[in-house]
Amino acid sequence: MKILVADDDAELRALLTFTLERAGFDVFSAVDGRSAVEEFERRAPDFVLLDVNMPAPNGLAVCRELRSRSRLPIMMLTVRDQEDDLVAAFDAGADDYVRKPFSPRTLLARIQALTRRADPLSAEFVEAGTLRLDIKQQALLEASGPTLMLTRLELKVMQLLMASPGRNVTTDRLTLHVWGRNTLRERRMLKQLIYRLRQKLDSHWSTGLAVQAAPGPGYKLVLG
């Protein structure tokens, strides 16, 4: 698997390259946003590690650009870990978010976990009532309504909720399905993800479709 590492910190790039190559990955790097996009176009990586605070365009801008062209896994690297930063990363299309400093061993485990989760899902469609979730197209369709495009993370949430409409899906199960981990950090991210998903649903449907908080704690999909 080919991994693009984009970071303006030369020592960190060297460490990441050494760690990932020892793990069997084909690694190439970029020192700023512009060269990251150029390397993406030239080398067609399978996975991207992006530093948020690279020289312009920054990592978030690069993430948006790459996401508009590809569904490949993208992991952001940053020294910040506030909720606004998490939201900005997910809005840009990132699949995961790692705070510096981190151990190479931990990062490697996160990359491997994200790679496994990025594999195509076994079912092509999930249906609930008049809703149909198209896994390949990352789209939510309704017989009498518009098509709603989802991010990869939103897709994973809807996949579980639509598999059990009207029933509670626990927070633990959702975080494990979406990120492969269940820590306080993932539970915080899930709240932000659910909030954004609700906004999308509210803006596209007026039929009572909703994602509601449920005891457990957890969430459930209520069909209109």
C-alpha cells in the first residue's frame, strides 16, 4: 500500500517514513500543501497522512481537494485537539484525526485500523422503510425525496442505524463501528458527527425522519 506523508517537519517526516517502510508500506512525502496535491496526482496513494498546519494551502484545504477527487482514507495530524478542530477536519472530509505528539507504534496501529475499516462494506444497500442507503455511492435515497450525499463517517453511522430502525444503537457500538475504538475522544467526535448528520437530514427531508438520542446511551433512527 502506498502512503503519502505530508508534513513540513523534516524530522517527523523521516520518522514516519522509517516507521511505515519497516511495516511494509511504500512511502513518499511532501513538505507543503502544494507538493502534497502534486504527489497525490503523480503517485496515486492508497492512504494520506496530512499535517493540518502545513504551508499554504494548509492540510484542511488539501484534504478538501483530495476528498473531491477520491474516497481514499485521510488521516489528519495536528497539535490541536479542540472540538472546533475536530469538526473542521471532518467537514474537510478526514476519516481520522491524531494529536501530536504520538508514538509511531500507536500511529501505525491507527493507520492499520483505518485501512481495514476503509475496505468496501459487504452489503451494497441497506434499506429501512422508504429509505435506501447506497454504500458504494455514499448516498441516502428516499422514494419521494432528494438524494442526500454522505461522508464516509456519516455513511457508517447510517448503516448501523438503518439496520435497526426505531431501536437503540449504543454509543459504544457506533464508535467501534466508525473508528474501531471507544474512548472519550471517540464519544466526543460521535456527538459532533451526529449533530452534523441531523442538520443534513433536517435540510433535505420534512417527513419526520430523525436521529434521536436514546437511553443506553445511544441513538436511534425514527422514520417519518
